[in-house]
Amino acid sequence: MPDHVGEQLGPYQLIHLLGQGHWGSVYLGEHVHLRTQAAIKLLHGPWADREMEGFLGEARTLAHLRHPHIVRVLDFGVQQGTPFLVMEYAPGGTLRQLHPQGMRLPLQTVVAYLKQVASALQYAHAQRLIHRDLKPENLLLGPDQQIWLSDFGLAIVAHSARSQPVQQTAGTLAYMAPEQLRGQATAASDQYALGVLAYEWLAGERPFSGSSTQVAVQHTLTSPPPLREKVPTLPSLVEQVVVRALAKDPSERFPTVEAFARALEGASLENASGQTMPAPEAYYVAARPSSSHGLPSGTITLLFTDMEGSTRLLQHLGERYEVVLADCRRLLRTAFVQWNGYEVDTQGDAFFVAFTRATDAVEASVAAQHALASHAFPGGVAVRVRMGLHTGEPQPSAEGYVGLDVHHAARIMSACHGGQVVLSQTTRDLVQRDLPDGVSLQDLGCKCQGDRAHPRKK
């Protein structure tokens, strides 16, 4: 395979090779003007015009996927006959690199991984997309150790473009559902692959091994070896859940991939003797810290929120205001956690949250505003929350963050109205080409200090 280090694709110069697979090679790229890094995937060629059209169509679909556990496609194109994708760079590498083959993982770690991957797959399935190539090499670790699912649909694009001998897909074959081997992949096929991953992480080995032909036959005809023979301390219910996800008949698996993840989480609370144990307080790898020691540093996006007219609501609702406040906090926290937010401080109805990615901060804000607008609050009241966003490099402190960037974000929030999300110029420049669907920017100019803009729903 040719070495492309030093070449330039679009505005990105290829720095060094990150990895190679059956369908392409991934390089670390640096934007020649912005000096930002991205992962550049070059698909192996040559490609005919019809094949190129298929790639471009698939790339457009991938670029519209927006989920905290799906790697973002930033750009794509074709240069000198070679199609390429520009994706967010995952500094933590892959789960295969973190957990080499043969390593057993604690049950709660497996549960945490499955919840994140299942959430991403469920979102994709709702868009009528099937991953088809789930494996540890396609599970990346983001800057906060959260999982990013990558390579959506690329295997099927490349595979349909040119015939590949079965032995060349052995790495993928180890996770293929029986129906996928017959060319009839469904959403349940992704659940089966996730079941293989769960088995492998728990047992330290895949359920089926051997030559490509032997593995294909075992997927189709052979039951997996009992998990508890390999891990005697494993709760029996956990084994039952994994076995169901690995059912040969797709209709016998869980109705959805998220149902599989929820069932595994529930089964993990049973000990080896069948007794139910208390739920662990904090094992989810993307859980947000409650102290400033775990807050992100460097360039981050700060979000301040405040409920408009809270005093008036309190006077109007009396004791019922406590329920309104609790509902508001729950809706906001759900959105912030979903999009990888770090809750720095909360006082009354006001939140201070930090995000490592400006796009996540905007997604969280829009999701929160949607949730507030559609929620039925007691007394039929409307709860309107104003939100201000600014991206900078605040200084970590014992209390959270200090510096002009913190004051700037707070001032932006105080300058807007309930129901608005107002961005600083810096944040706007980072997200204006990567906004959530149905969201646009309106320049408020001098109405808000320093040329801000706020998203408006179309």
C-alpha cells in the first residue's frame, strides 16, 4: 500500500499513519491554516465512477449523524481518484489498543461500554442505518475517554464496490451475525455483533474461532461455549442476556439493541448466587466529576444558564415551584450529560457547565431548549431558560474555573432572553458549519456585547 505521509488532501496535510484496515488507511492530518488535527481516512482504490457515487452518497449520510457516541464526519471528498473522509481525531486510540485480544474486562466496565455503543446504534437504527462492521477496532476513545463509534457503513460501500475473498474479511467475520453472512443484515445484526463483543470482553476470547470457513459455520450452526465455564463468578442472568443477543434467529434476540444493554445492566446487579445487589454509584466511564479536579482544561466551551422570571414563578406557584424547579433541573442535566457536559456549579435554577467540544455544547443547549418547550410543567406554566456560550481557555481553580472567559460567558447569558441560546463570536466561528439539523444562526450584532449570534429553529 502506498505511503501518503506528507501529502495534502484538501486543507489537511497527512502527518503520520494511524492504522490500516481492509477498506482503507487512516492518517493523522493537520489543517494547514487552523493547525487543528483530524483523522483522515483514505479508501483503497481504484474506484469507478459508479462506485464513487456510492461513496459520496454514503459520506453525505454519515456527515448528518449527530450523536455523542458517534465520531463526527467533518468533511469528505475525492482527490486524484482517491475518496477520503475527514473525521474527528480520537486521541485515545481504539478499544482494541486499550484492551488487547485476550484481556478480560470487569463486568461493570463491559456494561458501561455497551450502554454507550448501544445508544449510538439505537440512534443510527432510528435513522434506518445499520453499522454492519462492529468490532473493537471501530470503537474509538474520545478526549474524555467516551466511546465514539466509527466507520458507519463504509465496509458495505467498499464491499459492494468490489468483490473481496472471505478470508480478507476474517477480522469482521468474527462478529458477523448468521443473517449478515447470508447478505441479509438488519438492525438485529448489530445487536449480535455487540453480543460477540460482550462475550469477548467478559471471557477474554471470542465465542467462535478457527479458519474463516469454520467461524462462518459456527456462527450459523453452533451455540457459543457457556460463559460461566470461562468466568464462574459471572451472574447466571448475565450469561442468559448475552446468549439471547447471540441467538441465531434475529427474532429471538432483544427487540432493540438498547433493550439488550438495559437487560445486561439489570443482570449485572445480580451476584453469582442469584441475589440482587445495590446498583454501583459510579461506574459509567463518561460520568461527570463532582469536583474541579476532574474538569477539562485547555480550550473548552462554557455554558451558563438561568431561568427567566423565576421569582415571578415562585410567587405564582407557591409550593408547586419546587416541583417545577426539580423538573427543570432534570431536563437540563439530561441534555448536558447526553452531550458530555461537565457540571461545574449549580445554584438554584442556574447552571455552569463545561464542554470539551463547542459542537457538543450547542447540541446540549438545543436539546435542553427542546425538552423544556415540550415538557408539561405543573400549573401549565412555561419555563424559559436563557443560555450563553463562550469558548476560551479559563484557568482551573479549586472552585472550578476563573478568568475573563468565565466572566465573558456569564455576561453573554445575562444579555439574552429566555428560550434563547446566545453564542460568542469565538463559539460561533467553531460551530457555524456544523450546526444541529433545523438550527441556524442569527447575528444579533451590538444587541449583545461583542457580536454574538443565537440559533433559531427553522
